[in-house]
Amino acid sequence: MVRHFPQITQGQTLLTLCLLLGGCAIAMPSWAQTQVQAQSPSSEEADVPADVPANAPADIAADAPTKWHYTLGLRLRADDINQDTHTAKFRPVLGLRYGKWRVGIGDGQEWLRFNSFRKEPTLSYQWLEKRDVSLGISMRIHNLNTGEAFDIFEPGRKTLRSRVLTNFRVTDRWSAGIEWTQDLLNRGDSSTLGLGISYAWPLSDHTELSLNTGVTWAPAEHWRTVVGMNRMGAGGLTTGTGSVGSGLSYKHSLSKRWAWYSTLGVNKDVGSVAKLSGPHTLVNGQIGILYFDR
């Protein structure tokens, strides 16, 4: 069965993103001010489930290792907003946690605790998980045509990509991340090294704005696959830094279990990749709502 998704114009997409950022800034009703600040990563208690005392060690799980937790949601994702090829798609959000195993954002605790510069739907194992640092290994099905994680609605050549990602909190507001990826099937994605930093700016007990930026280094094989082997000049690409990205994200707690969020990101080609013809700056964004089972 062929699925048809509603087409949303560039103007409508930008208007929707602006409305969300503006609307979420409205003060919460008085009843919400008494809710547990489970969605506010600026609070020291934000990364501890509601049933755990605030002075409990952050690296001790509150629940039995065999208990499942999940996150559900819906998001509107807009790609290439600044280009004629812009698209907008509705996609579900699913996160699962079982002990140290995660699918997607798991139960949302790491998503709240670290404003990581990279998030992607993966099957991961959190090797180390403390209040100020996390270290995880993961794998995902990667679409070589789109450069994104596997999407059942998107065609394209696939490979299996592994990733090692560490996030650590430098101060209460600054955090950083390092990731290494590897194409396990050797289908052209090669390997990448990414470095990023993020700054969290709490606007209220229930709202946070975060800024992040990151760079990606990769061998020439990876960049040739990203731009397409048939693109003029792709054969002359060299190993080095080829992409720089910056982003703005907004998180707003509606209650203990519900949260709105929105993101806006800009990716720019640099180095030898920027010497090719075609657009070198892409803008993307998304808005969504999440439900946390905790």
C-alpha cells in the first residue's frame, strides 16, 4: 500500500515552528507550578525519577533492572527548510529502557540530563551512566541515500552503523559530547568522529533553552558517499572536517509526564566538501510532544 503524507509548504513549516517557540514560552497555569520538576534538566533533581530521594546516588537505578520504561510521542520533522526541496513529515517517537539497554531516547532521562549535540534512534547499551557522565555503545540501520537512520517510509541503500558516544557535564550549564561511528558492512559510510558542546539556559522551573554546536571529521570515502558518487567533483574530496552544525532546542514541561519540545538546526559544509557545486547550508527543524512513563 502506498502511503501519502500531506505536503506542507515552506512558509507553513516556518510559521508552525515559530508559533511553537512563541506559544511554549507562555507561563504555565498555577496548577503546573506544583508539579515535580522531572522535565527540567536545569534542576539537580531532574535526572532522578520522582520516586528517588534527591540525595540518592545518581548512578544507582531506582527500579529493578528488569523493569521496562518507555517514552511515546509524535513529531513533525521539516528538512531542507531553506531549499526548494523542503519536506515535512509526521513521525512517531518511541523510546524503551530495560536495565542498561535503550531503544531511541529510552525513558528520556539522558535526553533531559544532557543536551547532546547528536540524537538518533538506535539500540544502545549504556556502559556508564552517572549524573555527570554517560558512555554508551549502539547500532542502527543507516540509510546511505538520506544520511539518516532507518525510516520505514524512506527508500534507499542501507548499512549497519555502530557508534560509541559519551556525554559529560562540564558545569551546571555546559556539557560536551564525543562520538565515533563505523560502517560495519563496509558499504561506503566508513567512519566519523564528531565533537560537540552545548549550553543550557533555564528560562523557568519548567522551561529550558539550549544552544549546541558540533563538527564532524571523516575520511574521504564517507564524504563521497554523503554527497553522492555521481556528483561532479566528488572524486576529489579529501579526508578531514567536512561539516559544522549548530542548533537551538526548546524543552517545556507540561506536567510530570508530558513535555513539548522543538529544535532548529543549521548544517554547513566546510573543507573540500564546500568546494563542490550546489547548496552548502541546510536548515532543518522539528516539533513534538512526549509522554514519559516514570
